[in-house]
Amino acid sequence: MDKKNLFPTLPILRAFYEVGRHRSFKAAADYLGVSQPTLVKQVGELEACYNANLFVRGRGNNRLTDLGLQLMPLCRSVIMGVKEIDEFLLSHGQLNHGSLTIGAVGPYHVTQALKRFTQFFPNIKIKVIYGPTEKVKSLLVQGEVDVALFVNNSPLPGFRGFLCVEDQLVAIIPKTQPLSSAATVTLGDFQDQVFISREPGSLTRQLIEQAMGAAKVTPRSTLEIGSREAVREAVIQGIGISVVTEHEHIDHPAIVARSFAGISLGMRYSFVVSNERLGSRLIQSFLKCAEPVLQEPLYS
């Protein structure tokens, strides 16, 4: 095919990008709301036009070639650029249209920022996706969210983080347990207790497990529950003890929260944005609304 007959249009680039991201023509077609044969045709035309192999095709796993891997960030940049153009032209100088997708490990600081944002920009469509840090970070890197709030312990190449807060872990204990009467707790108090644990990938879980391992503390048993709300409910029911961050804790008559004595178990939460999206008026406006809770001002 002569490439003069085909310019890599946005639908074609989007088709390639989503297949590369999902590694499945079917999953990508479902995501885009088009038929699978349409997607196969679009990707095939792109490969034929440039005589390029972008995928190593396999049943249920269409792996990107080296060339395909290099093309992915270029396509993401184009797709994000078109989104910004759309927001700009629809707004005609004011943010009256557009959408903002946020990934977050918890609701507390996000809702603080959104409270101000929705007052100033009530017509912007907002979607918030919650999950553990690794999931939220992955959504951000893949371009599935515009901005993300997670524990950002080390620089992420191509992204900028704005420190929001350093939060400490606290123990949550059923009031029926003798330990609940103590003013503070130590890691040693977790010895031989039933420990209610978050899901794999949770940094709360990693932090407390590392601390207990270093202190050679072994709970009697560990019950893994896959959400913050379910962990809290298990403690309310008196099944065992657990940990949450201070801002995640919600008071309940059946439980108490106690800080740790002799050790700091802190996590630094940041709003993180890709460098290529940082100039977006929509994202700038959201960060400006979040600025009262940011420890690094957006504008110096």
C-alpha cells in the first residue's frame, strides 16, 4: 500500500494505541465501542502503509514489537493533544466544557480539591477511579487518568508530583480488646494478634509488614481483605486489628484508633501529572483548586 493513500488519522492511531494497551483486539474494540473487524482493518492498514510490524500476534496476547513500543508514547501524546484542543475550542476561553479523570488511593484529599473545583467549574465532567497505589500509578502512566493521587516515594520520569501530605499509620482496634485501653501502641502489640490486612499492592500493607518484619513481630494469623471499607468492618466486628492512615480513619463506637509509639510509619501522598499534560488549562485549574492542601505550591 502506498502511504500517499493513507495518512495516520486519529482513529487509526487510537486503534493501534488501544490494542497495544489492552494487548487484545477484542478488548480494545469493546473499549472503543467499535467492531473487532474494524479495529483489525485499521491496524492492518497502518502496518501495511509503512511496511511495519507493530504486533507479534498471538491468541489472547498481541505483544508489541520494539517498533510498536516506541510508537506507543507518540500516539498517547497525539491523543492527549487532541483532547486538549477539544477542551480549548469547546470552552472558547472559559472552562465550560471538558472532562477530567482522576485516579486516587483514597477520597479524603481528592474530595477537598473537588469541592473547590466544582464550585468554579460546575460543567466539567469528573470521574474518579480508586485503587491501590500501583494500580493508580499504572492508570496514570497509561494515560487513563489525567491526574493521580498516590504515595509517590521516588521520582517518576516524565511526570511531576506535588506533595499533598505526609500521613501516619494508626492502629485500629476493637473496643472489646484490652489493647484498646492503651494510649498508644507498639509493633510488639501486634504479636500473636489476628491482623486484618489489605490486598497485595497496598502500600499500607507493605509499610506495616516491613515494619513488623524488621521488629520480628509475627501476628497469630492474617486475614486478607481487599478494600479499606471491608478492613474497617472486620475490625468493627471484633475479628482482629489493622492499620489505616490518619486521614482514612472514620470514627465508630466499636473501634478506637491509636498512634504508634517509638516509630514513624508515614507515607507521602502527592498529586502527580505527566509533563505533557501539565500545561493543560483543565489540569492547571484543578491543581490550583488543590493548592490549599499542597505542600509544594503550583506557582512559585
